[in-house]
Amino acid sequence: MDQLLSIEGLELRALVEDHHESARSHLTAPAGPTLSGVVWLSAHLSAIEHAIYHALPPGAASQTAVHADQKIARKLKRGLRLLERQLTGDSTAPTGFAGTTLMTALDAHAGTELSMIEVLDRSLTPDQMRTVLGRYRDALQHGPTRPHPHGRHTGAVEPFMFALNSASDRIMDALDSRPSPLPRTPKAPRRLGKWSLYVLGVGSPNTDRPPRS
């Protein structure tokens, strides 16, 4: 299977598989599934839709691969939404969640993702594959952090839904003090102004250029 993929295709596949395993490790932890697993897999599914669906060329092979992936992704999102409600103490959530079913769907999803990567690798140039790889990484860092089983996640409306769900999830994460264990890009340290340094007792408001903190 590896010989069929270019270096860029292998890199994309390795990254996708790594995120699958990160989600799996959190969902099958000895103490039971955690919200970190919900975050990892939710972000991964959204990143696949945002980066890979749009990059696939038109044609029967692409349509077949996307249809198969969507079918399993919807099942995963419904399962994640139910698990999220149970883990957050929602008393109205149905009981008896079967983690085995979620893991089976996750295994099947790995197969549909590989099919899409193979279609991409046959159709795109190395530069285009690197663009897809960068788009996937960016989507994982800045995309949704919660499952969204409802609504349309393909076509022209997908970028709008991606941005809307991402913004709403960030607000809810902040309100719930909920961590997002994803590879986020660290923010650059903020430079303190003259008055901030003066209040801290390490500068003067008359200093033209305060030293870096």
C-alpha cells in the first residue's frame, strides 16, 4: 500500500493516523473515555471535511469515497455527541452507550480516509498535496472542538458552517472552562506598554521605548 502513495501522501496519511490514535487513546483510557477524546475526534472529523473534501477532484471515485466517509462520520458524530452529554452530566442523555460501536466506526473511518487520500494522491501534484496537508493542519488547530452531527458539512456551505461551529465552540469552551488538547499554535508574547511597566514598577511612563518584559 505504501508504494502507491507519494511522499506527500504518506505524510498526510501518517498525520491522519496519528490523530486517529490520539482520539482512540483518550476514548479507551483505563479509567474510561474522556472529553479529550471527544475534542480530538470532533476536530479531526471537521478538519477532514474542511481540507480533504474540497480538494478531491470531481469524478465518480471522489464521490464514492466522500459518500462512504460521510456515512461513517455521521455515525461517529452522533456517538460523540451522546458521549459528550454523558460525560458532562446531562441527566436527559440516554444511558447504555456502547463504546465498542464507536471504536468499530472509528476503524471503518480510517479506511474511508485512506481511500480519499489515495484518490488525492493520484490526482494532485506534490505542491497541491502539500497545500492540502497545510490546510488540514490549520483546520485542526482552528476548527470546531465539539461534535456537530446535524447540518450540512459539504459543498459551498461547508466553509461557513466550519467558521460558525468553530466560533461557537470556542465561546462554549471558555464558558465551560473546557480544555482543548489539540496542537494549537502558541500566541506570540505580548509586549508590555510604558504604563504597564510603570504600574509594575520596572519602567517610567516617560520612557520612549520600554524594555521587553
